Amino acid sequence: MMEKAAERGTYMLKEDEKSGAVQIADDVVAMIAGLAATEVDGVSAMVGNITNELMSKVGMKNLSKGVKVEVLDGVVSVDLAITIEYGHNIPQTCQNVQNKVKAAIENMTGLSVADVNIRIAGVNMKED
């Protein structure tokens, strides 16, 4: 069963007498959400995050910045703070982010995503 483990911020994904237990840290779920969100066209960056090009140089830990994740009984709630590229349709871009983040978390972890809440923290005015 998917229950919160004794260690804070770690959740049981699977427990089997024969093969052992699988646990996931909420930081990992947050990283999945952050990476999925930045892959959506029109999302400039996560707030407080770095660009995709710099990730390999400074490490993956920064992917979870701008993301808050709560897991309760195998159900995930995600809060994201993002910067949008100027000229993109904000409601459509947010819908795309919600769909992508939900799919990524559910496909990779098996957890259910109840909601993906987005806060637009800014608009990136420069054009690449």
C-alpha cells in the first residue's frame, strides 16, 4: 500500500515480502514536476530555478525550486511558480503545464495527482 513512511518526506510506493520496498522522496516528485513544467512551450523557467542548459553543470537538485509537493495516501498535490514567455497564451500554457506535470508524475511514480496549482510569478520579456 502507498502510505507515508516513518521518514518525513519519503513515501512508500510498493512493499512486497519477496522483493522488498520501494520508497520515493517528495524532492524526487518535485524534480519530476519541475522538469516536466520547463519542457512546456511558453514556460520560461521555474521561479528560483535555473535554465535547462545549466542543469548538468550545477546538478539536478535545483529542479525542485519553485515547486511544492504534498503526498497524502498516495495522492499528490503540486504547487508550481513559473515564469511565462511573453506572447504566449497564459491559460493555454498553464493547461499544458498541468497536463504534462500530472502525466509525468503518474507515469513515473504510480502516484495519483489530485491537482496541479500554478502561480504565474512573472513574464520573460526578452526574445531568444
